[in-house]
Amino acid sequence: MPGTLLALHAHPDDESSKGACTVAKYVAQGTRAVLVTATGGEAGDILNPEMDSPEVAANLAEVRAAELADAAEIIGYNDIVMLGYRDSGMPGSDANEHPSAFCRQPYDDVLERLVGVVRRERPDVVLGYDAHEFYPHPDHLRVHELSMALATAAADENRYPDSGDPWQIQKLYAPVFTLERITVLHNAMLESVGESPFEMWLDRLDGIEEPSRKLTSVDVTGLVDVGRDALRAHRTQVDPDGFWFAVPTDVVEAVYPWEDFELLHSSVGWNEGESDLFAGVV
Ligand SMILES: [Zn+2]
């Protein structure tokens, strides 16, 4: 540290719901942070009744770009790279059939563009996505596939020689919601207010075990509100009275003041119990 961190996300707002407090923590310590957002989020529903108007719906891409800029500033990102692909929507929707949809672009072309961004920005640590089995949005699945290929491709001088000098990403992680986190927050809500916003999640996850994976948990005490403020900046996408804000900040910080990241790749090893995404980075 300080070093450079690059976060790859599918849509505007994903950077605020996944790992935002951790990025804010590193930026505050002098790390340079670059946000890469694949799509404009054009297929998103307007989930905040206050923002649901025909004007907003007709200009959703512009509105969401402005929201993203606000959120990125709150988190502290130094740069935003918009890849400019179209939101693929869910399978079966019109957005999903659109020829410009992110999931319909040739995989190799997209990987080459990302490799170019990585070789230019030279991040030590990259955030991507894990397999995302609980939220199979086509754009998230595609970011997962790209994440798994990115470190090897960017470091290989024989691949995409016209897209910059090879660059070794030292660590690549995915922000994850562990079952443990959901369960701890769920129980804390039942104890403190008698009801929990995670009821439905836990029903859906019934019978599923915590996958075995290499986890790094970053302490974000004092920063939970930064992530929430960034999420609120996505005015069309989040209901200010909704799910994301249901657990009071002080409850989160009292019982689970961490964000969890699954290690997807490392060129510098990994040790059980690591609490720093830059651990071992040289
Ligand atoms: Zn998304």
C-alpha cells in the first residue's frame, strides 16, 4: 500500500453495494482507485417511487451516469472508466435481445479492452465477481467470466500485444456476501427489533452451505455510512426506505463490521486470516 486498486463492476450501483466501504478505506490511506463499469444500466427498473417519472425513464442512461459519478465521488474513486456496453437485462427481456447488449458482444473483444485498461492503469489489486450463483444476471455472469481470465491475459505478452505492455495483477478478489454475515445480521435484527429483512434471503438459501473459499475480511468500522451514502446517490435504483438500509449502521458495526472478499487469483500467495487486500503485495 498505497498502490492501485481497480474495481470491475457490471452496472452503475454495483460499486456501491459491493465492497464500497473497503475501497473508501484504501483511498483514505492513499491508494489510487479506478472504477470500471461495463454497462450504462439502461435496463434497470426505477425502484424509488420518488424518482419514477417518464422523463427519468426516457433518459435512464444519462441519469444513471450522473448517479454513478456522485457515488464514485463519495467512495473516493480517482477515475471512472465506462466501457459503454448496453445493460443486458434478464434473459427473456427485450434488453437481452438488443444487439448492443453486453452479453452479446464477442467475449474476446471485451477481454482485450479490459486487458488494455489494466495495462494502462497498472493495478496491484483488482476486484471482480465470483460465480454469482444467487444472482444470475447475464452482465454479472459475464463480469465473472472476464474476472477469471483477466489476470492471466493481462500478464501474458503473447496475448493482445497491441493493447499495452504486460501487467501482473498481484491479487484479484470478488466481494461476497457470506452466509455467516447474513445469519449474524439476521439474528441481530431479530434480537433488537423482532424482524429481519433477510427472512426471504435465508429461505432461499435454506439447505445451501457456505462454500469453501479463501476469504479476506476487511474491517470497515466507521465507514458503513460511506457505502450507504454512495448507494443513496443511485436515486433511481434504491428505495431510501428499502432493504439496503433496513439494518441500522450501529447494529452492522457492532456485530459484523467487515466486508468479505473471495480470493480468485494471487501471484503472491495468501494466508488464512488475512484482513488486508494488499497483504503480500510487493
Ligand atoms: Zn448489477
